[in-house]
Amino acid sequence: MTQLKILYSAIALSLALTGCSALPTAQIIDPLPSWNEGQSKTNIIHFVNTVTNPLNPDYVPANERIATFDNDGTLWSEQPIYFQLLFAIDRVKQLAPQHPEWQYTQPFKAVLENDKQALLAAGKKGLLELIMATHAGLTSAEFTQIVKNWLATAKHPKFNRPYTELVFQPMLELLSYLRANEFKTYIVSGGGIEFMRPWVESVYGIPPEQVIGSSIKTKFEIRDNKPVLVRLAKINFFNDKADKPVAINQQIGRRPIAAFGNSDGDLQMLQWTAAGAGARFMMLIHHTDALREYAYDKDSHIGKLDQAMDFAQQGNWTVVDMQKDWEVIYPAQ
Amino acid sequence: MTQLKILYSAIALSLALTGCSALPTAQIIDPLPSWNEGQSKTNIIHFVNTVTNPLNPDYVPANERIATFDNDGTLWSEQPIYFQLLFAIDRVKQLAPQHPEWQYTQPFKAVLENDKQALLAAGKKGLLELIMATHAGLTSAEFTQIVKNWLATAKHPKFNRPYTELVFQPMLELLSYLRANEFKTYIVSGGGIEFMRPWVESVYGIPPEQVIGSSIKTKFEIRDNKPVLVRLAKINFFNDKADKPVAINQQIGRRPIAAFGNSDGDLQMLQWTAAGAGARFMMLIHHTDALREYAYDKDSHIGKLDQAMDFAQQGNWTVVDMQKDWEVIYPAQ
């Protein structure tokens, strides 16, 4: 028995020295160092403590801890236009010599003439049209390589950094914090699944099977005696607004207990999440930082935030004021 | 130091007593007790040892260990007809008084007249038609409840057991064995996702987000101030043959390293799996046991196994002879 007491003392000492203890980690090490103290941070930590505490009536077993994140404007920036649209623009310019007809047809004409207004007017559906036209006939494997090549060289016009560095440091910490508490973190984005999958695992720690997004149809074919999946010039699914809960039900089959967005395109996902029983967490990122990122909401062509803000106020959802709540925006260079 | 030696001795003794050791588990405890010794069992264990051994050139990191399983005829029985079709038949009979037109239209007429030939001729697509017609307008939550109620009472005509007990014991062991080796196990079935999800987690240990199948379209609506998902009478996706690899790429975004099926409907999934680099495992279940289950292959309306068998022989895939390879078929009552 004395031997055991010695052992216990040694363990207690080493825990004290390394900063570990039986108390909740949040009280010792800040899991969200890039979040300034305030209501947003308090709400997150309170929610996580609630659903992970087996003694709390709102405890949620680990297999039901589903958290869904919009991507554009929620996990990374989306201005001056969606980054996937910038990728499509570069592809159109590259392929234009083989497509003389693009000089006369929208949205290609807008791209070749750098007509931003016409391009914005084409919206997310226009983006998908560009993607389809510039990538039809490629296999999934070929397309993945093209995305990787672009990301390795392209830089953002304002920040002059690779796009994969323009992810929000506070959200990276939030993803890690949730996963450390046995949440399964999903992307539920209007972006293309095969545009996101090549990089989100290394950047966000989100594996390809947890990426839900828009897609074009693919077809199984045997080419040179090998099976391939060929990308067709047809929309398969456009993952926005009321189709986000549809896709969540289709692919996850469980209602999320936490959902994170930044625009009216995320409203139904947050409503669907809010309507479940027990503790729920809904968060909107409000882009309020013109200096360090961008400031926009109800009048923006990209990431319009209007109706969802009304619902957030009525439903007591957490609204992040980027300028006030975030100590830093992007990871250090 | 003497204290530590005492501790180590105690640990070594308890490991010896509990049958644990540093040697591979397979040599001590049989992970597949319902599999008779033979080529099939040897192949499975050899494959798992290969991809999980970090020193083997064919080692696969845990996050890439994706295994996909067909359901009907691979994880549970599918005779005399798909169990989901038996469910749909019961629903048609129940709802028939409200649908006098069904007396004159196929495939409903066949159901009401117990015309098995006409029903079989309608095939998997006919099943989906029945499901759609009998379940349109219901919310996903209501449908889930109907499935649960049916499974709690319905019994198989030959075995007089609930359908969820007609799962293959050797395959349950295989699923557990793979998961114990950090595989992520998926269902990739022609069956409906909302027909499978209510029971596969408790029966197979496969969570809803790892169920890929056929589906009808759903629509997000606000009813009585609450958001619901309503099931529409329209096919969304029919997950069979060449569409299985399409759905795998769509929802998992990684190529499986192991795939399990029993019919020509699984051929392309197995081809897609086989075409990846490194160690691969492809298995077909051959139903050869007329006494304990059913015996059928190339002439069967349900689970036809013809072309896939030729590919299996050419590609050296593992073919399970149910009668010879399986010590038991179903879990004990």
C-alpha cells in the first residue's frame, strides 16, 4: 500500500508539473487563444461543457456530436469573390484559345473581359457553369491534380498569400476544440466537393468523407482497361440554402447539434439544427473587419447576410463580431 | 527499482492470465470464429495483417482504410425477395383502401394479387416505385418510425425470425475485426438509406453517416413553424452497378481498399476498388447453402451472380462458398 501511495504522489506531481489536472481543461489551458474574451467565446465553451458532461441533462453521446460548418466566409475568406470562382476564371483564361465561342457567351465573356459586375450577376450557379464547362471530360483524379497545382501557385489579390493560408485562425482552433471533445466536424458548403477535398484534410483536419458540397455528375467508365470516373457537364447537386439540410440528412443522416455559417445561404442549415431537441449551438460570423479582412453583410453580392441575422436575433444565436471577437484573423505567415 | 519490477511482473502475469500478449491477436484469439479454416479466412487475415503492419511496403494509414459492403445478400439475406420489398408490400396492402387505382396499375396490382412473377419483373426499380408511392408526403422522421414499427413485428416467411436477425454472423465478425483494425466500414447498398439507417447502427455497428444507398428526393419545408424534411415521390439516386463507385466517390471521396458484394450489382464497386494502388481485397459471397440459407447465382432474379464471378476468377478475388466457409449463418436465437 505504501508503494501505491508513492506511485500516486509521483503521478500527482508530474501532472502538476505538466499543467494537467482532473479539472476541465478549459480552466487551465485556453482552447481558443485567438478568441477574445466575450459572449461568443463564453457561449461556445458553455455549450461544449454542457453536451460533454454526463451529469448534465443535455448531455449528448459522442456519436451524436455532429457539427457542420459552411466554408466560404465561415472557415476561409470569400472576398472579393469566392476563391473557387477565381480558380475557374484562371481556367477559362487558360483554355480560351481552344474555345473561340466563349468570346460571345456568358459567363465566359465576362471572364475574358474582366467584367466583374456581369460575373457577380451570374452568382453561385454561374460559378458552377464555369466549372462544368472548363472541367467536363476530365477524370476526378485529373481534376484533383489541377486544383492542387493552382493552389500551389495562385495568390490572393489583396493579401498576396496562397488561398489556403486565408483560413480563419479562430475557426481552426474551434474545429480542434470540438474534435478534442469528440465532435465529428463536417463541411457543408456551396463549393464543389472535388475543389475542397484536395486540401481541407491538411488545412482543417477534415477528411474527404466529411465534406458535403456542390457537385457535377460523374460517370463510371472503363478507359484503357482501367475504371475511371469522368466528370460530366451537368449539375448533380447545388448545396445552398434549403438544400443544405437536405444534403445533411442525405449524407449524415443525423441532425447536427451545432452549425456555423455566415450568410443567408446558411439559414436553413441553422434552422434545421436549432429545431432538434436538447442543447443546440448556432453561430453566424459577421464580417465587420474592413481593415484586417472585409466588412459586409446585407448589401453584399457575396455572402449576403440579411434574413439570417433577423433569425439569429430572434433565436438568440451567437453572432461573432469579427473585429471585436477575434484577436487574429489568419494564421501567422 | 524493485517496486517497478514487482509492477512489471504483476502486469505480465495478468496479461498471461487474460490471454493478451504482444504477439498478433490473430494467433491467440480467433477474430473470425464463425469462419471455417480455408482460403477465404486466410485471405482476409493476410490482407488485414498486410495493410496494418507499418513495416510492410503495402501498409495503409488508418484514415485511408475504407471498406465498403453491399447489404442485400452480403450482410443479410435477400431471398425470397429483398426485405425492403416485403416491407413495401405490407405498406401497399395497408394503404390500398385509400388507393382504389392500385387495383389496375403495376406494380401495385401485382402486390395486391400476390403475383410474385410480375413483382420480380419490376426489379429494384419497381421496389423504389412502390416505396415512393407508399411514402410520399411523409417526413423523414415519420418514415423512420414506420420502418421501426415494421421491423419490430414482421417475420421472415421461411425462418420465422425478425429480419434484423437474418444477418450473417460471419460478416458481423468481419465488420468488428476490420473496425478493431481501424477500418471505417461503410454500407454501399441498392436499398434505401432511410430504410437502413434506423437499424444498421445497432445491428452492424455502422453509423448513419456511413450508409450509402438509394434515395428519393426530400424537400425542406416549414410546417407549423418547425422545419421538416418531406419525402417526395421522385427518385434522387439509384445506387446500383456503375453508380456504386459514383456514390462512393461522391460521399467518401476516397477509394476503398476492400469491398464486399455478392452479385453483378456489386461488380463495378469491386472493379473500382481493385484498380487502386497497393494491397486490395475484393470478396464475393456465393450463396451455396440451400439448407441453411438459399442457393442461387446466375439464374436468380434477386442477387444475380454471373459476370462478377468471371471477373472474380480472372482477378483472383476471394469467393466465399457459404456452405463450406461458414460454420454458422445467422446469430444464435
